[in-house]
Amino acid sequence: MDPVSVVMLGLAGMFVLILLHVPLGVAMGLAGVVGFGVLGGFAPALTLLASETSSNFSSLDLATIPLFIMMGGFASAAGLSEDLYRMAYALLGHRRGGLAMATIGGCAGFGAVCGSSIATTATFGKVALPSMLERGYAPGFAAGTVAAGGTLGILVPPSVIMVIYAVLAEQLIITLYVAAILPSVLAIALHLLAIHLHVSRHPADAPPGERLPWIERWREVRRSWAVLLLIGIVLGGISFGVFTATEGAAVGAALAFLFALLRRALDTRSFWNTLTDVASTTGMIYVIIIGASLFGYFVAISHAPEAMIAAISQSGLSIAVVLLLLMLMYLVLGAVFDEVAAMVITLPFVLPLIKSWGFDPVWWGIINVVIVELGMIIPPIGMNVFVIHGQAPAIALGAIYRGVTPYIISNLLRLAILLSFPAICLWLPAYLKG
């Protein structure tokens, strides 16, 4: 059988398994092993299964994942998210929409110690949403702000999904983290602009809060010293090469644990709950990465990516048109599958295409993360929207989707800017290397 036809059958079988609720990593791994076996023999396929599992479990790069998840768990237990939110509210809360701006700022800061979109959304759903509702914010806009702010958890370094991309695309984690800094600043700025424009048109959705005297504002800044120190040490240390991403994750996890102990926020139950969450999340991610690696080998030996590149070259479509079609494809896949699934399934096909055009894989990694962010708030699924709806079921799902619309527009604008100007992602890594 033609190798490309085998890949098509493998993809079809994998999608059937996913629709039957087989875990993503297992479905990709089965498709990869069976497909590799058909094309190259089942003895080498089983050998590959053993070697890939062993190499991934011994990878120092992947050790970053449980450490950053642990850092986020201990930071949350220590109440660092509340510190960030109080500081942001003290500085911005007196403006119209200031509480929403504080939520965006708090989510961005917590993303730097968490690395997870869903965890950031769930945390600020408890911290920020009740505060906004008490101060008269429109429920849909308040919930939409938390859902959109939560997406920053996977863009602001450190980010778990960037580690997954770096491992699968064979890129340096630290390079991706540095490349994400300016896009993160752009994301925050565009979200704040979206809030300003929305409340200018709908002032009743976000009444201004109390203006605190400067002495109170600085008091809140001083009270947030622990989380500011944690962000500065981890992000600054990684960006300036003081330590590797794995070492930075270990330092961050140790510091977050120390802060939780000093604040007496950990008892035996919460300690073991945190470790259990870390273990279950890490296990799920490792299975996805192993499955994606096996599927990637299957696709590679089939030469399907080369056939796809040749077909696109012969089609006469411009690179801009193909990029637009890829963006639409990701948004459609994000409406059907989990956004991380959309990334890891398509990467063996799309990354060779991107490289064939001479684009930097680091830039494409940031674009992938931005697409994942969009998928987490865009209808008809939007994982973050469902997370916040689960915490506040009294707020109608339709109202949350309307509330998140300004941020969808903000994300689309950011995506267009990053596609048009790759230097926003690539300048800082090149500058620090030079």
C-alpha cells in the first residue's frame, strides 16, 4: 500500500479512537506503532515503543514539566495569586474597568508561576470573579475577563505547553521562553486596550472602584514581595542564563514550597493533594508526548510531509494564503478537539512545511501557543469558558461568550501582528545570544 494512504488510514483510526474517548496519547501511540509496523516492520515498531518511552522518561527537558506544575501548586496554596490580585487592584482598581485590568495583570503574573491556562482560570475564578460581581460588574463581562486572562497562563513564561512544543520540535526551551516575553507584553497591552474600549462603550459593565492613597498602594506592593521575588528569580534567571529551564523550575518549586511553609498554608492533606495533582497531570502529559513522538516517527518514514509540501508548491497558492488556511484549520480543530491535541497531532505535518518556507520553528511555536489561547475561549467549546461557567453556573454560557468577545478580537489582532512581524518573537532571543 502507498505510504501516504497508510498515513491517512492511521489518522482516521486515531480520530476514531479519540472519538471513542481513548486518551489522546494512547490513541496517537497506537496509530504510530501500528502504522510504523505496517511500513517498517512490527519488530522495529515495538523496539521504538520501548526506546521512546525510556528516552522521554529520562529526558531532563521533560523534567521541567512536573517541577513547574509543582511550583504552581505550592504558589497557589501559599496564596500568591491573592497577593498579585490585591496589588493589581490597588494600582488600577480606581479606573473604570480597573478591576478587570487588575484581573488581567494578576492572571499574567500568576501565569509566570503556574504555566497552566486552566489552573490560572480556576484560581482567578475564585479570587477575582466574586470581587468583580460584588462591585457591580456585568456578570458576563466579569466571567469573560477571567476566562481570557487565564489564557495568559500558557503564554507568559514558564509555560508547560511550550515545553511540549520544544521537545517535539527539538528546540531549546529557554529560547522559546525568551521569545514569548515580548508577545506576552503585547497580549497584556491588547487585553487592557480591549477593556478600555469596551467600558468606554458600555460604562455600566464596569464601574470604577475606590481610589486608594499612594501609601496604601505601596503597602500592597510590599505585601506582594514573595510572588515578585519568585517571578524575578525564575524568569530572570532563565532569561539571562543564570540557570537552565529545568534548574529554574527546581528553584521555583523549592521557593514556592518555602513560601507555603512560612505562611503556614500547607498541612498534610494539602501537601499530598498538591503532589497527587502534580503526578496525575505529569502522567497525562508524558503519555501525550510519548504518543506524539511515536506518531511523528510513523509520519516521518511515510514521507507524507514531503508529499504535502510538493502538493502545496504545485498548487500555486501563496504562503500567506496557506498560512491563513492553517490558522482556520487550527480554529476548526480547536472546536472539535482539545487545543493541545490539535497542536501535537498536526505538528509532524505542519512543522516541515513551515521549515521548508524558511520560517523559524521558534516563531511558529509562539504562533501555536497563541492559536491554543484562542481555542480556549472561542465558541463553541472554549475550555476556559466552561471552567468559569462550572464555577459560576448562575452566569449563562451565552453571557460569558459575549463577555469574552472583546478578548477574542484582541487575540485575533495579536495573531495578525505576530504573523506579520516575526521579529517580535525572534529579536530578544537573538539579542541575548549576541
